[in-house]
Amino acid sequence: MHLVRYLAPQAAAPEVGVCRESHVTPLRGVDTVAELLRLPSVEFRERLEAPPETTPVPVSDVRLLPPIDGHTEVWAGGVTYERSRGARVAESNDGSIYEQIYDAARPELFFKAQPWRVVTDGEPVAIRSDSPLNVPEPELALVLNRDGEILGLTACNDMSSRSIEGDNPLYLPQAKIYNGSCGLATGIRPGWLVDDPTDLAIRMTIHRDGAQAWRGETSTGKLHRTLRELVTALFDGCDFPDGAVLATGTGIVPELNFTLRAGDRVDIAIDGVAELSNPVVRGREAMAWLVESLDKPELRRTPR
């Protein structure tokens, strides 16, 4: 079971439903995912598990959209795995700052994306045209309600311009926040269906010219901080009336001699949670359709 947003043929607006295997059942009376993220966890579960009131439709007949909307924000944690600390130290002109934050009392958290900037499975992610070193970062993402309860999980591709952040840590927003920098899987896996989110295998494969160019894997068991610690830090200073998505950091980072190219494809899989596949494009212009589809989701660039 996954919670999804989708566009049905001839529909005037996106709908919200529950996807089971190859069919989607609309959630009647629910117009947005944001509405569900305002609910306490008990009510959220009741809504998703309620007997269907309508006939399911084949998922092949609809266009799946990014799984968030409204005022839901995407945030991310950094340097939460030992591998991430090592990679940041290697790429930076001042690596000591990453060594300090790894063990600091306060975790590194940063804003990542508004819902309209998020892409989903099959849609392109982008690398900045002014950055020569760019990588995807596969991460477990927590879907949180307005009270900070973990309602579900999904997969995130936290695209990163390593050369920009490496020049100066203060450039982090430019390295992390740009058109096509955030991908989320189409579905939100309810939290109660995942036995142990702290013991999930995460895999990433990068394909180039029809062949495997890079592959890596890790486990959420290698997280340096607890999930609750990251959530508490996020909600300590902010309100999230429509909930939030919190990517928990990456333990998979390619070596410094590897960079993404336009035409690559990034495949991410988190066992029991979600899969996410995105072709890679370069530059702001290649993502101009995000603005065009802001009020017209039928213009989104998902290949069929």
C-alpha cells in the first residue's frame, strides 16, 4: 500500500488515492495530501485503511505525481552517515567543519524544496550548468504530520553540486536548492507497514550509455543519529501546518573522480519502501516545464 497523488484522464485537478499493487483507489472527500498530513497518526491510518467507496482504477491509466502538495516542505539532514562525513571533508576547502558537525549536539538541517519544485519517478532531475562536479544522494525520507509524527516513508534523491559546496560551506543553499534538485518517489509507504525503518537497505545505480557507470549501497542501520533526533531538531524552531518531508541524509556518495552527466539515469531503491528512477538533464532551461506545469500538471514531463 502507498499513498499517491495522480492525475486521471480528463480530470480537472489531481486526486489522492491508495495504490495497492497495480490499482489506485481514490480517497473520497480528500482533495490534497496536505489535508491528510494535518491529521493525527491514528486518524491518518483510519483514512487509509477505510473500506474503499469507489472502484479501483489501473495505475497504468493515470499519471502519478509527486506525493506532496499544499504548504508541505521538504527538508534534509546532512552528515548523518560516516561516509557522508568523509565525502564532505574530501571535497571541501575547509573539511574540519564537517568533522565537527558529525558529532555536534545539533544536527545539520537545511531546506530542500517546495512541493512544486519536486519531481517524481520518471521525471528528470538536473545538474547545475555552473557546477563541474554533481552527484545524486539517495536517502530515506520521513513523511511527517503537523505534530511531527512519522506517518510514512519514501525515497528521496537529494541532488548535490559538490563543487559549489566544496568551495565554501556557505554556498550550501546554492548547491542543494535549484530546479530539478529534489526527487521523491511517487508513493508514501505508511509507517506501520515498515517493520524497522532503522534497518533498511538503500541501493543506487547510475546508468550511462546503456551500461552501469556506478553503484553503491548502504543501510539506515548506519545512521549516526536517530530518526526522532532529526525530527525533533526540525520541529524545535518551525511550524509545519501541512506537515513536512525530512530526508535523513545519505550513506552513498560517489568518489570525487565521478560526476553525473546529462543523459545518465539514476535508480534508487529502498527495500520495503519505494523506488525512484530519474533521467538527468543539465541546466535551468531543461527544467522550465516545472513552471509551466505549476497550474497545469498535465504538462509534467513524465515519459509514458
